[in-house]
Amino acid sequence: MTDWDDQPGPRPPGDAEPGAGSGPVASNPPGSPTPAASSTSPAAPASPRVIPPVRSTPPWGAPPGASGWSAGAEPPTPPPQVPAPVARRASGRGWLVVAALIVALALVAAGYLVGQAERNDQASGSSGLTTTSTSPGGSTTPVVPSAGDQPVVAVAAALSPAVVQIQTSDGLGSGIVYDASGLIVTNAHVVGTASTVQVALSTGQTLSGHVVGADPSSDIAVVRVTPGSTKLTAAKLADAEPAVGAVTVAIGSPFGLSGTVTSGVVSAVDRPLDNEADVAVNMIQTDAAINPGNSGGALADINGEVIGVNAEILSQSGDNNGIGFAIPIRTAMAVAAKITRGGSLAKPVVGVQVRNDPTGASGAYVVTVNAGSPAAKAGLRQGDRIVAIDGTTVATSGDFVDEVIVHSPGQTATLKVVRGGSTLTVQVTFAAG
């Protein structure tokens, strides 16, 4: 969240999704069930929010947004002149025809490349694969290519049962089952203003879902289904921030094609982007294909653990352009917990802007301190390095954001700060934003 963001990145104007609200929604009123779309007239896929290409912000952070979460040091420069982005495509069978043609061409190309690779391997006497050994007692073993293994296949098989399709009267998106009792996390712009949705499982079974609540400022919503005799599979969630260059697997329902799997890498982390509520969220950037209908779906690592909730794409056409963004799963789960508890969705504000330490030292480096903010009242200064919150180590500026967001306005946290050659502790009471 850019009250504390540190990384340069695009800061586009909001591009509203159909049916998405602009203010916090703690709970939607009950309404009549939403009928599922017929086979002859499918609902339009809920697009990831499409943002136009823009400039990079200076290294000290991005300009402030309307929410007060941002604290930029300089005003923005005008974005370059580019064609207006297309936020979504019309629904209909035309998309299925186009998708089928693309798949057919991709299969032909893939067959040629695989055959060529096999011929090259045979000629060189190499299998083209590597093997690794696992030391006993390891807590987590990455899935790596070995003879006969395909890691993306393994991830897809493990995670696909936990990814669902969510349909409203306005569109269609994806969701992630994170609690087998029936809790699903998705994007706020997927559910829009709906109080009930239709949830299609990977088995093809459809359940009626109730929107527990939605928070447009973080673009996170929670849907609850009553599984009854149906056994739901909950996704495994990652604990750590992914590394740049790590393999990613995206699963969702682009253009209504449920269970679609794409792969890529983590292109960047802690990439601040303004959402349609004009609040910036530190995102995971990936080149795994994300298209309309992928919103709310899973972005996973090579272990099959969910690292993010797919939400946005950077595009002039409205379709995948190799630049997609996912809300970090820890951020999503912190908001989801507040929604399910029925508490306030107001954001905790510190009043600082941070980045990774320019010397490479561990911690969140304080770039600016807002006058009159909780940080200023606590005595934080520019150049301080925050290395822990309430005893939890802060290694990067992203860690700082993750630790702050789990708090609520009015709560007090103890910060461990390195200033010069001294280490001190300060007490910060979060304001509401």
C-alpha cells in the first residue's frame, strides 16, 4: 500500500470495472439468487482491471493517491500519449471461436518445437532435463524438472481443484477456496454489488454462494458456499514473498474457459498500482498470461502454493500483453480475515514512505515522514531503517507493508529502528485511512 510503498512502478488512473463500487462494503444486503448464464449466451468475463502503459515513478516512490495512503515526494509527470485501453470485450461465442483457433495454432507450434527439441537432444545424446537430490529433513522441497517430470503439470493437478469460477448477472471471474468449510477469496470487482453468486467447481458442480463482504480499496472479496456433502479442496497458501524470476502458474477462467492454466515468472514484486478505488496496492508482477475472467484466480509458485490473487493487466487492447498483476496472498488474507470477522475495513495508516535500503541492508528505509502523521508523532525520521514490528523481522519494504496491513486503526505497534549506529524502539498508533 503506498502509504509505505518503495518501488518504482506504473501509477495509472483508475479504470472502473462493471458493477464495482468505490467505497468500502462491509457486507452486501441479501438479494435474489443470480441465474447462471445459458449455454447460448454466456456472461461476459469479469476483466482484470486494465490499465494503460504509463511512466515509471522516481525511486523514492509514487505520487499520492486520493485515499491518503500515498506520500510521494514529487508531483507526477504526464503519461505518454497512447491509444485508450479497452477494458473488456463483448461476451458471446465469438470469443470461444477465437480461443479455439488460438489453441489449435498453439498446439501445432508446440508440436513442432517439441519434435525439434527431441531431435536435437537425440543428436547430442542429452535428455535436456536435470535432476536434483533432496536432503533428508527438508521442510519444503521445490518442484524441479527431473527425468519424466513436468512441474507445471504437478502444480496444475494439485491446485486446480481449489480454483473456482464465479458468475454474477454482470460477468464472470474466478476465485480460490482457502477454507474447505466453504470460504472463497476473489476480487471485489468480480462480485461487484451482487449479494449472491454462482460458484462452479472444477468438478462441474455448481453451488450458490453468498457474498460475505467486499473491500474495493484492496479489491478483495469473500464468498461463502455451503458445500453440504460436497468435499471442497482448499488451496495451500505461501508464507514468503516470491523471488523475482521464480516460476509462476496462473489458474482461472479466462473468457469463461474454466480451469485454464498458464505459466511464466515473477517479473517484479512490491509493484505499487492504483486500483479503481484510487488506493495503491503493492502487487506481484508476472508474465503468466492473465485475461478477462482470470480475475480472482490463483497465481501459484512451483510448490503449488498460492502467492497471489490475479487482479489486473497492463494492456492497450484489453487482453493479455505479458504484464499481469496479482495481489499478494498475505495482503488478500489479511483483508479476508477482517471481512469474515465483520470488522472495520478502514486501513491502518503510518504516514511514512519506505523503500528497500539503498545500501542493501536489511529493513525498510524511511524516505519521507508526513507531518502530523502517526510516524511523525512517534519520532520516526527520514533515513531510519525499520527492522522489526512487534518482534517480527522486517527484511524489506514489502515486509513492512505486509506487517502493517494486518493491524487495525487505533492499534499500537512497537517498531525496532536502526538510526545511525544505534538501535531504538518506538511506539506507533495507527490512524485510519
